[in-house]
Amino acid sequence: MSLSSSATPLSEEDKLRKMELLRAALPACQPQEGSPANTFTKEELEELRAALTGLKTGPRDAPDAKPAAMPKKNDKMMDIFDPKAWEGESPQGGDSSPQDGQEEKADDDDGQVSWYGAPRIPQGLVSQTFRQKVRQGLFHGPTNAQCPGFLQCNLVILPEGPHSFDFLLFCQRNKKACPLIEVCDVGSPFPHGVARGADLRTDVPKYAIYRDGKLDKEVSDVTEYWPEKSVAFLIGCSFSYDGALLDAGIPLRSAEQGKNVPMYRTNLDCRPAGSLRGKMVVSMKPISALDIAKEVEITSKYPHAHGGPVCVGNAAAIGIQDIDKPEWGDTVQMRPDEVPVFHACGVTPQSVLMESKVPFAITHSPGHMFVTDLPSDISF
């Protein structure tokens, strides 16, 4: 089709629009420097005609103008103008959420997750064997020194709503105390990204249930308490670098004495988030004075597990008056050559949930972690 004049004359506005369209479509054929504005040479016009033979020109309301063909409908495409598409429903009105009685599909047929960058988790890991023992009720104790080399996590479950959003924001604002590792889909107890075949309702040695900011009970299975519209959060734990400390010849006094680690509420304020506010909680490790530099160097490589210490030696500097009276965990005997080293702790959420009087929450019991299949030194 040529660019010959149409029977219907062009308005000045349409002429200007036509010139702008042609110049935008074929920049190489724009008038050269020195040419009058909005004009073409004869050679430029002929080149445009040859290059744009398929272009329909003329007034927008030309009688022979045909509407552009609509693309064929694709059921896999989302119609962004359909309100139902934003409500979790298909454009045809069907509900895209799992039907009643249907279990969420955990992974692919081989047990692997399949999104880009997903971890390739093999079968037969010691962490999987450990979680199976926990699920069968064969292990109920603290997880310090368990499964060295695997990332351990604190657990928080909240009903979907303002408190779960506030907690997500709290973790983002307080990464030292709450380094976020995984957030499950609403209602899902399956942490696909960190543990193959795991179930957060059964795979933690001991859980704590809080109501209106107070500890209600501790149980070994929370299946019957799990909210239908739950949001589960996994937060990195300092137990994750226990293996690295042992490899460096730094003993773990709490594990040697068969005790839980001592944990204390400090005078260090966390940054508030919505309805949530409170003080940081720390755990304590007795470390030989000659190993302090080594301990700091090792733990600082694990920012996803609270990283390096927040205080060394002077407990009073962070508001701890008596290290023999922890708020959580057990008192650990210290040797004369040892110094108390305090790390941020994943019990901070429990303290914050209690101080903020959140109506309902499930967490791990302090010291009783969820063991993932990820290596403890993984980079996030």
C-alpha cells in the first residue's frame, strides 16, 4: 500500500501526528540536520514509502479502517482487568485455591522443588533422619550441637492478618535478632525452600503456644492448634554455627553439660513495627578468653544466624544483672578462663509477642529448633 493521498483530507493535527509516527517508526529516515522542521526531502519520502508499505495512513475515522484483530484467548493468561483474577479466582469464576480435602502438593515427583534458584536437596541427609525422629516422638530435647553443619531455625506461626504483616516488617527491621530465612504460603506448614518433606506441625521437638501475650502450654505436636489461615516464619538460629565452632576447637559448654543454652532479655530496644515492640533477647556462650577473637571471626560469617556477638564480657552493659538467672534455658557453669559471649537470639520474637500481647501465636520452645536441610554456611 502506498502513501498516496487519501480521498479524505487530513487535519493539521493528523498531519503532525503522522509525521511524529513516521519519525518514531523509522529513526534512520528522520530529516537530517539543517532540514526544515516537519519536512522530508523527496529521497526521504521515497525511502519511507518503500519501508512502510504496510502502514495504513489517513484520518483515524477513515471509513475503510478496520479494527485491530484481538489475540486468541489463552486460559493460562491473567486478565488484569478482571477483579476476580485478583481475588484468587480464575477469570471464568473458578476458585484457584486448593479444594477442601486436598493436600497441598509438597514438591515435584522426585521430591525436589522446581523454581529458578531452588536448592537441590538430596535424600538421606542426617537432618531428614533427625526430623523423622522428632516426628515419631523419639527426640524432645534442645537442638544445640545436633546435626552440625545444618542450618537451624526458630519458628513463629501467626494467623494471617495485621499481626503477621507486622511481624514480617519487624523481621525486616531487626535483622540481627530476626534474620528471616523462609515464609510459608498462607495455611501451609510445608517449608519447601529449606527442608525436603518437612512438616512444621510435627518436626520441632517442642512448641510453645501463646494466648494474649502469655504462655498457655508447651506441646510436641501442634497439628490441632494450627490456624487454617496461618503464616509460618523461619528465622536463623545461632546453633547453626555450632559445628564450625567445634571444628575450630571451641567447646560448647551447654552441650557438654547436657543443658539448654541460657537466654536473657536485654535493655536493647528493637525497632518497632506496627503493633510489635520489645527488647532484644540474647543467648550466652562461655568462651575461653584466648578464643574470643576466633569466635568472633567465625560467627561473623553467619549473618543469617545472628552473626557476631552483640556484647562480650560485661553483661551489665546490656542490662543483665545476674548471668546465673536466665529468663529462658539453663544456667551453665563457667570456667575461670572463660568469658561470657552474648549473641542475638531467636527468642526475641517470643519476648516481643508477649510484650505486645498478640492474641495467638505458636513458636518453637526456646532452644528447640527446626533443623533444615540447608548447609549452615549457605549464602542468602
